[in-house]
Amino acid sequence: GSLPGGGEPKYIGVCKQPKQTGMYRSLFYQKDNTQKSAGIYKLRADAAHARDECCRERVGLVRDGNGPNFSTIEEYKTARAREITARGLSLKDVGTLSEITAKIQK
């Protein structure tokens, strides 16, 4: 979702990497309540998608009470395309969807 006033989207389980400019870590909680990383990504949308995928596979999205960042894959693709455009990036900079899917650390 977007922040009021048109700011950057705020996603569940995504935090900016302090020492890696422009990179975002994807985090989720496992069944034993320990936090796990789903990887580091150049796009916020990719980090949010990675969190969603890990939750679906490992813990179930309703467990943490937050639900998914994206309801559909189309919603994710749209957010990703907007972020690429807004940040002046290309697929060469951020990777293709299949490259991102392969990178997700489950």
C-alpha cells in the first residue's frame, strides 16, 4: 500500500538495509516465533513478495495476523513495475521476475 501523500509504499516484513543504500531486507516469523530473512532485494516490492511467499510456504499468512502484502501476483507485478519506473531502474538493475523468484530464501 501507499503512504498518505504519495510517499513510498509501506510493506509488512520489509526494512531498509542501513549500510547498503537502496537495498531492502525481507523478514518473516517462523512457526517457532523466530525471525528469518527471505533475502535482500533492490526493490521494496520484491522484498515484500519474498516475505509473502515464505509465509505462504512456511507459516501460513494468517498466523502473524498481518496477511499478505499483495493479494494477487498481478498486484505485485504492478507495484514492482511502478517502483522500477519511479526509481529510474531497469530489469537489468533489479532482475527479472523469474530471477527474483529463484532468489527467495525459503
